[in-house]
Amino acid sequence: MNAVLPRFLKLSYRKEPIVSILITMGIVDALIGGLDDSWSLFIVGLGTTGISLTWRWWRAQQRQPLQEEPVAQQQQYYLPPQPSSSTSTLPMLSIPKKKPPRS
């Protein structure tokens, strides 16, 4: 549990930082209001958290999953197959000597 919560919070803050901040503010307000018997702050905190969660859910519903197109299973090789004895080797590259500039 201890390792899951920080990972979830980091992922959440990276995806939607504004909504995550509003949720955090609402939870803190609700905790302070509930512990301090300030019911107006408690209700404001619950309202902020509820509206933020609703907004997040609504935006998640608007995102439509991308439909993956079937890709032809064509294998692409980056290296040629194992060299056989009939394959010629590559020629050695040489750097041409530079000619001195003409004056």
C-alpha cells in the first residue's frame, strides 16, 4: 500500500495537475472543517472534491479510445541474415588526402 499510493499520486498529478490540485484542496478543506467543527468549510471541501471528481470523470468519458488498425505482419530486419561464404565482404574505406589550397 505504501508503494502504490505515491506512484498513483505522481501519475495522477502528471496527467491532470489542475484537477488533482483541486481534489487535494477539497480533501484538506473537508478534513480541517470536519476536525474543527467548521461545517461550512467541511461542505466547501466536499463540494470542491465532488466537482473535481465529476469533472475528471466527465473528461475521461469524452476521450474515446483509439481504434487500432490491423497492421500487416511484415517483418523488418535491421541487419542482414548471417553472412555466408558466398557473400563478399565490404571494401575498406579510405580517407582521401586533402590537397593543399592553391595560392
